[in-house]
Amino acid sequence: MLTRKIDRALDAMAACQDRVPALREIYRADSPESLALASLLEAVERAQRVLQGDTASTAG
């Protein structure tokens, strides 16, 4: 059961990385929406690194 929840969450994070860039293109680069979406992608990437055990690259 827990593995399925984890797998669904990881799939959702991958889907986010696939789809959010197209959404971000709709907004001006300096718009609050675009900046928020960029932050979202950075957070997903950070979370994936931590979940994969790469804590050294998350500092800073």
C-alpha cells in the first residue's frame, strides 16, 4: 500500500516536470506566475534529489 502511494507521488512529480514548462511559457518570464512555476520546478527537482539520497547537492 505505501509503495503504491510513493509510486503515485513520484509519478505526479515527473508529470509536473513534463507539463509545467509548457504552462510557464504562457506567462512573461518576469511575471509572478512564471516565477512561481519556476519555483515549483526547482522544488520538485530538490525533492527528487533528496528522495534519491543526493543530499549534498541540496545545500544552499
